[in-house]
Amino acid sequence: MAVENLIYPRYIDAAVSRGGGRRVSRTDAVEAPTVEELAAAVRQIGYPVTVEPEVCHPQEVAPRGRVRVQAAPEESKHDVVLAVAAVVGVLRG
């Protein structure tokens, strides 16, 4: 059975501090990721994704969106977020 994870752009945003919600190291993070980039990365990894563009993270004022990822049960949320950050970095070139 798949596990549903919610991933916000701030989880991989290099401008956000760890205390502010970034979940990857600064070296793995990317500058100003968009929800569309997150969705493209999740699709590239091979997981089903649903984009929710009007959703706002609780620590943000303006909505940046989020993606719902149906990941494999053996994948932790941290593993998925790290993979998404890596793929976004590759997609940007």
C-alpha cells in the first residue's frame, strides 16, 4: 500500500533555514523551487503526484502550493524529499 506524503517547496528551498522548515542540507537545496518543479521531479522519479497550487504552508503567508506524493511504503518522507531535491537540481542543469 502506498504512503501519501505532502511536500512543500520550502522543504528544499536554499533560502529557508532548517528551523524555518527546510528538510535537506543547504548543499542539496535549490534556490526558489516551484511546485511545478516539484511535480516534474516526482514524475521523473516515477511516483504518482497531485499538485495543489493554492495551498499555503503554515509558516508562509502567500501560497506556493504543495504536491501529494504516493510513495512506496519502504520510502521515508526524508528519502522522497532528498530525491525530489536532487532531481530538481538536475532538471535545472
